[in-house]
Amino acid sequence: MTINKRVAEVMITFGLNKNQFAKRLGVHPTVVHNIIDEKGRGNKPSFDFILKLLSSFDTINGDWLLTGRGNMLFDQKETQEVAEPLVAYDKTVLEMIRDLSAENALLKKEIKDIAGEK
């Protein structure tokens, strides 16, 4: 199962339509459509989208969402014991990725500037 189908499965499991799901995640409905709808673009979810999903649905197993391994939902005991460190780790990794993306953009700009000076 693809990550796109797993995102759709989360929406269905929680009984939400695309608009309700988008609103809960704080994204435009078109973003959800382009990820989960077969008639959409088939876009892979961004890191920000994944972070919003995991933050909005704290019983979702991040490993399952990203890789398909394990169960979609933590049970109550697992949620208490595992979810907080996992979400904190996910947030840390995503923040590192954002920082690296910003640094990459700055380096690209510097390279263009240097190339333009020659």
C-alpha cells in the first residue's frame, strides 16, 4: 500500500470527507485531493503534511504511515508509552529537514551569485 493510500485510510477510519480532513489538518482541500484521489495528481505528501497529520491524529503510528509497517493505530497503552517520544522525534527530524532545506536554498543562491560574478 502506498503512502497516499495510507493517508486516505486515515481519513476514512476517522469518518471524515476530504474537506473535513483538510480542515482538521489546516491545509487546502486541493492538497488532500491531489494526495488521495485517483483523479488527482498523485502527489506524495510533504513533510509538513505528514507532521500535521501525525499532530492532528495522535493515535496514528508514524512508522505505519511512512512505511506501512505495523498497525495504523496505537492501542491505548502504546499511545501512552510510545506516541510522545515518537512524535517528538518526528518533529525533530522534520525540523532538521526544514533547516537543511533552507540552508540548501541559501547555498543555491550563493552559487548563482558566484556564477553571475564571472
